[in-house]
Amino acid sequence: MLYTQRNSKKRFVHTIVIIFIIITILSVQFYTDIYYLLAKNGCKDAGLCLFYNSLNPNMNFEIPIIILSIPSAFLLEQYHINHFNKFDYYIKERIGFKKYIYQSYVRNFINSFLLILSIYISMIFVIHFFLTPIFFSYHDVIKFKNYTIDIYNENIYINMLIYLILSGLGFALFSTLILSLKNMLKQKYLFKISSIVIGVILVVLPVIIGNRLFVVSENYNILILFSAMSLLNLIFPGVSGFGKYGYVFSPILVYLISFIIYSLITIFTLKIEMRREYNNEE
């Protein structure tokens, strides 16, 4: 019981530190970029654009890099320690190996979803109350046109809700993927940097391949397909991508393709992980 409480307090402290760092970066971006001047001149889109653009690595890479590093550096650290130090051995014996694995992954998925939501809500709260008000009922498409503001729905409020849910699910899936690799990354510090390293690879590689194939084929749909394979479209859907959406490839469809691709990868790595775990327990 005491061990669990200690881990909960540690996770809470980590969450507060992460949110504080992100809020600090967000505030710096507001005052050093164009958003402060837009807000000062009465643009009602400044707050929304700050929120979405701060999550777009093509414009500001700091917050996306922090978010990519969260799974292995903070969320999954204790899972890795428990596994290799055999702290969870008696729990597995008591409730069963398969049930323990299932509960661990479900718990991590929920914790990851709630963590990224808490980060986003904190960002929205700080922007709205301390930087510039966010107007959900009206936006200045003429003054500051940005497709991310209403890419999923013309209602700005509904659009943001859709983004928060899709991004939360995508981040939770990525965190689950990293957790399924813990047996392959036995060294503690190698595991701690694994999510940022793997994340960057999954971001950059589809862009390079997609652009190369586009040059050869000149088929714009190739960019859309490889954009769906990019991790950015899973965690920051609609905010960042290198293919324009059209009538065939809607933003929701491209996200679903991303989610299906990464779900299949996660299921594959999870099966390998469970086989290794089972062999280790014998």
C-alpha cells in the first residue's frame, strides 16, 4: 500500500513539473511570436491559434518533443523497474500472468489518456485566463485563417473536443507501444529515451519516404497515405501533416488509418512481449 502511494505521489509530482514546463514554453511563445500582437489588435483567433500551433512541430517543436518523451521518461519508468527487479513477481503469481499483463496495459492506456488531457486542459486554461481569451462562438477567418481551428467541425467548441479525444487516444496508443518494447530495451537509460528516439523516427521516416515517392509518381494521395503513417498524425491529428486533406481523404479517415496502423504494430509487439514474459517466468 505504501509502495503504491509513493508511486502515485511521484507520478503526480512529475505531472505538475511537466505541465509547469509546458505552460512556461507556451507563455514564451505567446509573447515572442505573432500571437501577442494579434490579441492586442483584437483578433479573436489568437488564443486558438496559439494552442494548435504550439503543438505543431513544423512551427514550434518544443512542446511536441516534451510530449513524445513523456511515455518512457515518466509514465513507464516504474513498469520497467518493476519488471527487471522482479518487484511484480508475487503479484503475477497471485492474480495470474495474463491478467496482470492485461491490467498493466489497460491501466497505462487510461493513465496516458488522462495525462495528455490534463496537459491540454491546463494549456487551454492558461491561454484563456492569463494570455488571451479563447472565443469558441466566433473566429476571425479573414484576419487569421488557420485550418486547424475548424478542421473537424465548423463549430470551434466541437472541433476542439474532437481533437482532444483523438489526440488523447493516439498518445495513449503510442505509450502502449513503448510499454510493449520494455523487454527489448533492458538497459534503464536506453528505455528512458526510447519514446523520443522512436517517436522522432516514426515522425521523420514516413515524411522522407512519402516525399520521395511523390517526386517519382506525382500522386498527391501518396503524401496523404504517408502522412497517416507519421506519428504526428496519431498524436497531433490535423495539426501537423505534409499532405492536404481532400474529398477522398478526410481528416477523420486519415486519423483512423493512423490508429489502425499503430494498433496493428502494437498488437504485434505486444504478442512478442507476452511470449518473452511467459518464457522469463518459466
